Amino acid sequence: MNILVTGANGQLGNEMRIIAAQKTDGSDAYVFTDVVAPEGVETTLLDITDLDAVRSLVKEKGVQCIVNCAAYTNVDKAESDVALCERLNAEAPRNLALAMKEVGGLLVHVSTDYVFGGDPYNTPCTEEQKGTPTGVYGLSKLHGEEHIMATGCQYVILRTAWLYSEFGRNFVKTMLNLTATKPQLKVVFDQVGTPTYAYDLALAIEAVLEDYKQAAEWTHGGIYHFSNEGVCSWFDFTKMIAEYAGHTDCDIQPCHSDEFPSPVKRPAFSVLDKTKIKSTFGLRIPYWTESLRQCLARMEQRV
């Protein structure tokens, strides 16, 4: 199967590169795309906000599936950068969906827990729960989901949360640096969710692709939730990062969100219910601390 990956030089895109390299049966051909091509990394340039460019590359490469790892993810900046956020998170996914609709292919699109948060709740969010985003970023991602569904293409929308990896900038890397250099650190304890190792999400995407490829008549499209197993606050997450890294000299203390003013209200509880994706695709999802250990070990190997 010919698979096009967007945002290939980001956190999830780089994990998709690893997944592709691990496959040895030659049954899939990947085209990794982004808007920039770093030296030494094979990247096909593609602006996914340009529908004609997407259509052209899909036709040229005989693409049968697109995995959309590209997004505008700066949650705070999105509040003052509404047009670009909407363009990348809502209009671009529609372009990808239209391109797949025209060739009868599949779009796998990554969405977010930020589509929730406006209504109070304390049980894990299901796929059927109404989206109530509290900011521009979450609203743009919800619009992206709606645009994809409206095209009538075959799709899988994967909502995820608290993504990190050994690539790019993320919470784990930031906390590794801060707990190694600061004598004391305050981290919010009143926002609860589940960290997600991007490699585990990439494995879940690969399971979806294999299921699609093997089916004579595929019926597993729709919205799914994926994160690692378990629940924690950002404070708990930071404590584990520091403990596993051996950064014992930093005094990490819990605090309330209002001690760190932000232009957007973040979801207070965004734990995702993963029952559907586990039962549909037969996934065994690691507990978040297992995956954090694995990620930190891979970071050490890269040094």
C-alpha cells in the first residue's frame, strides 16, 4: 500500500518513520512530506493547505492512504493566530479528505482531547461525547473533524492527548531540563489526563493501516480515542520524569492552574476512554509509566 505521511518531521511523523523502517516485508511504500526538508532527512515538500498540490502528489505517487500528522499545536498562540490555526487544523484536513475521497483511499487524521473541556465531567471521554472546546486550538481541531466527515471519505480520526517523544519540543524534554537545572519547580495538579508516547500512537496507526489493508470490505472507519493507559496530573507526570531521570535535587511542588496565567482555559479533565479502539483493532496499550521509561531510554541512546 502506498502511504503518504504529512508533518513527517514532527514528533509523530518521526515515529512513523521508525515504524516504516521496522517493516521488512516490503508491502508498504511510504512518502514522508512536510513544509521543510531538513538536511539528511528524506522529505518530500508538500503544503497541505494547497488542494491542487495534494491532489497532484497523490496522483503521482499512487497514494492509497494519508496519515495526517501535521497540525498547528501552539495552544496559547492560537488565540491570536486564529486564521492560520483554522487553515492548518480545519481546512488542510478537508483537502486531504477530498483527495482520498477522489481515489477511494483512507485518511487517518490525528485530533486532540482539546475538543473537550467546556462541560464539567469526571469520567473518561467517549467518542460519542459532544465536543465543547474552550479555545481556538480545540475549536479548529473540532472543525477539522467535521470537515473530514462531511467529505464522505473513508476516515479514522484518532483523538489523543499529552503527546511526547524523543523528537522535537515537548513537555518531557522541558521538564528534563528544568528538573536538572532548577532547585524548585511548581507544576499544576488540577489538570488531569494521560500522557501519550508518540511511538505508541504510531503503532496504533500502523494497526489501523494493517486492518484496512487486509479487509476485503472495510467497516472500521470512524472516531477513536488513543492515549496510554492510566491517569495523572501534570504534577504527577513531572514527578515521574524527574524520578526516572535521577533528578532528585529538584523540589517539585503542586500548584493551581491560576498560578500560570494563560490566554486559553485548558481542559481540567481530559482522560480518554479507549475501549472502542482496543476492541476494534485488538490493541494492548501500555501504561503511561512504562512508555515514559521507554522514551527516556531511547533519549539516552541518542545522546
